[in-house]
Amino acid sequence: MEKEYNSEEEFLKDYDVSKYDRPSVTSDICLFSVSSEGQNNYRKLSKKYFSVLLVKRKNYPFKDKWCLPGGFIRMNETSEEAARRVLADETNLHNVFLEQLYTFDSIDRDPRCRVLSITYMGLVDKNKLDDSLFPNASWFNITSLEDDNSYHVTLDNGNETIKFVVGKTLKEKTTDRFKFEVLDNKSIAFDHPKAIISGMERLKHKISYTDIVFNMIGEYFTLGELQQVYEVILGKKLLDPAFRRIIAGKVVKTDKMQTGGGHRPSVLFKYKDEKEL
Amino acid sequence: MEKEYNSEEEFLKDYDVSKYDRPSVTSDICLFSVSSEGQNNYRKLSKKYFSVLLVKRKNYPFKDKWCLPGGFIRMNETSEEAARRVLADETNLHNVFLEQLYTFDSIDRDPRCRVLSITYMGLVDKNKLDDSLFPNASWFNITSLEDDNSYHVTLDNGNETIKFVVGKTLKEKTTDRFKFEVLDNKSIAFDHPKAIISGMERLKHKISYTDIVFNMIGEYFTLGELQQVYEVILGKKLLDPAFRRIIAGKVVKTDKMQTGGGHRPSVLFKYKDEKEL
DNA sequence: TGAATAGTGTCTGTGAGACAATATTAT
DNA sequence: ATAATATTGTCTCACAGACACTATTCA
């Protein structure tokens, strides 16, 4: 039989959370960037790779496996604040673009106890920040082979190559949401392969109707570089004229030029943050 | 100083969740539908309204205010399972379309303690289910006036009219995500006005590139009815030929006709769940 | 000079916006 | 007959895909 209360104050004074069982909650970040790899041919542009930041776990569970940066949220911070704190602590990255991605909540996703993960997608310009990264964190280049039912992903950070396979099934015939399932994974902790795939899909989708891509490049860039970024994220080649038409309204030409390659120099552009008049 | 462990088993045996402070977690559902209102003119179609399901709170906090159906998640169920359980318990609705919307986590959103809300967007065909609804739940027709900075929303269930105002600011210039802020609200519990707005935006957006709208109508429908559904969700009139072109690939003509209105009868269509060959 | 990227021109087909026109019913 | 919805036809404009062409640099 429940006690009767006559006011909210009275009720709140009596309320005791500890009587109820509660899950733990972490905030994890799927941080993406695009990295350039040096070229031996002086004429060619440096090849670009889509990459994700992973952290080596120092403690149990999943000790010595790679995982997304993340940690338990504190009672006096939001999950986004927790994400920013964790990024600063584990990787030394500050002021990154973050957007809430998904809350993962499978019952057995953590062997310790019931843990929910509020996962964020983050985007940064890797080149600005590379040297300041803490040693336990590492950027992995992503190669993803996709078919209708699965993703075969290879991650490479220069020293180590990781592979995993994630299956996908449409949740309902009327929607675009997938149920992801980890089919093969030996090197990544928790259900983080799912988070990586979700993040990749989110980014692929949003790159076409928002300007989030500009969080992944420097202030000045050539249209060729920008196009490369789109191409590695979308996983396909784009036609130059079409790309330039699409991007035209989002960028502003500057009077700077980029020279030095064995080819025609190119104009440096900036992101046009004002909406056109 | 932390104890050293030599295996995951050993670590897990020692792990004691209760040492750590944890938030509580609820699962809430922003359930939408489209309702028809009878017409006095025998010629005219019944007017359609976009509507949301609210529940009157029986207990503190926010006793007697309206809120989204929801409740605390249990340790042996996912948030989606919790959402389905709660919908069955509070409203007597089963087998509804659900999709995870957002996790709301402002620190003071619940006066009892720190409570996160994993919020789902749900879609149903109201007409099929109307009579079975529990009495504490009620459908409210939504009228929303929007400008660049705010939503002025009026909710009406026939007996009661509720108003609230939610402000919006773009989170980052590169994205489409808004920070919502409740500017005026006397009748709705928690931060649920934000969830309602988020759900409306999500639905508006996804209606154009998925088939989720078919969760909101019956098996057989006329194209005029379907167009009305799009119109109330998008909040604008559509041109008939354009609408028919867009929808053509998603529906199949049946040999049934709808007659009875003072006008040309119309063909009844079905959702085409197979992709075209 | 040649390989490579930068940048532009233009044709074509698709598809949305706009508006007009015809069809059919119940009162 | 008339008001209302159902359905189709068609013109135009915007834009993406495709391909060709020119421009410019440095070893």
C-alpha cells in the first residue's frame, strides 16, 4: 500500500532513490576525422582516409582491447558534458563538434552490470590536433566493404590491423533504421563496433544536407581537398562539376592560392558561415 | 590505490556497482497519430489533425499534469521493451511503430533525482485503436505556429486546451540540430514539451525519405486521405499531381473504391511493401 | 614535354512546381 | 445543376549525371 501525500514537497522529502534498482550510464564518443597520407609521387595529392579514434583500455573489463573514448557520467554533468570531459582526459582533444548519436542499451553489453551508453558522434580536423594526442589514443583508418546485409570493416593505425563484421537488418519495412549485430569481433570492447557503424551511417547521411563536414577540415582548403573528404566519407568518387555546383553556395573564394604540386595551383576557399542574402 | 587484478573473472567477482552513484532512467514515448474530425458538409472530406497521446499523472511529482506515457526501465529489459510495456500498461496500445528519438538528460529535469529519459517516437493509426484506450490517456490535436526562433503549440483533446512555447536555437552553424528551451508551459510535466517538438521535427523530416507514414493509416486508403496526412504533418498544402508522382512508387492500386461522398469516388490503395522489380 | 590536378562549358534526362482540364458523384 | 473531390496532362525550370575541354604547374 502506497502512502498518500498532500503536496509535492512532502512527497519529495520522502523520496528515496536508493530503494530502486538503476542502471549505470556511460557517455561514449565515436570521433571521426579524415587523415592525409604522404605521397611518393610529387604530382599526386596525398591520399585521404576516413578515420576513427580508439583508446586502448587499461583496466578490466576488456583490458588491452580498443574501444571508443568514454566513461561514466557524473551526477552533476549532462552526457554531453561528460563526453567533453572524457575526450579531454583520455585524448587531450578540446572543442570538438559533438552530436548525440544513439543510446545503446542491450542488457548484457557490459559484463560488470547493466550499463547504458549514450553515444555521441564527434568530428574534428585531425591535422590540427594530431601531435597533442595522448599515447593511449590512436587514429585508425577505416576501410569498409558493405553489402546489403553486412559491413566488413578493417581498421589500421599503422602498427595494428583490426577487423570486425557487423550485420544489418531493417527494423521495419517502413523505416531506414537497422538492427545491427556484431558477427565477428576480437579486438574491440563492448558493442562499440555497432556504434562505429551507426556513426558512419549518420555521417554519410548528414553530410549531404548539413554543413558538418566543415568541422573536419581546416579554415582554408582547396575544393579538391574538400571533394576528397566527401569521397572518403561517402565511399565513392564524385564528378568534379557536380561537386562544385553543390558546394558552391557553402564556400567563399579567398585570394590565397595553394601552389607547390606539379600541377595547376588551386584557389583556397573558406566556409561561408553566413546564409546568402 | 586500486587493487591489481590478473583476470577479468577475478575483477568482475569483486565489482560492486553500489559503490557508484548512478542516475535513474526512464523510457518515454512521444506517440503521434492523425485523427479525423467529422464534417457537417456531406461533400467535404473529414478534416484531419495531427495528434499526440498524453497521460494524466496520478502521482507526484507533477501530479494531475499531462505527460508523455513513460516509466522507469527495469534491469532486465531494454528501453524499447520498457516503452512497449509502458504503452500497454498506461494506454492499452500494442504493436506500435517505435523509433528511438533522443535521450534527454538535463540535470534538473526531474525534481526527485537525476533522471535520464530515453525517448521514443511512436506512430499509430488512431482509428483502429481509439475505443480501447484507457481513460487516463487522451489524444490531443496539435496546432503549431512556428517561426525562426520558437514554436507556439496548442493542444486540444475536446475538453481541455493546453498551450506551451518552446524556443529553438541552432546548436552549431554547421548542423541542423537545435537546442530547445521551454519558454512557457503550465500544463505539461517534466521537459516533455521539448520531446514533443523533437518528435514533430523528426517526423516532418523522415516522412519525406522513408515510408513511416504508412504506420499512421489503415490498410486501405485513398490518395486524398494519404495526402491529408502528409499535409497535417508537414503543416502545408501539397499540389495534387506532385504528391501523386512522389507517392506512386510506394502504393498499389486495389480494385476497391470508396464511394459515398458527394463527389467522384476514389480508388483505394494499399502500401506496396515489396520493392519494385 | 608530360603527368597530374584545377576549373569550366554544355548536353541530356529526371523530377518538382504550377496550373489547367476532365471525370464522377450525392444532393 | 452544383459543389466538392478524383485524376490526368503538360509546360517550365532547376538541377544532377556525364563527358569534353581548357588551364597551369614542376620535375
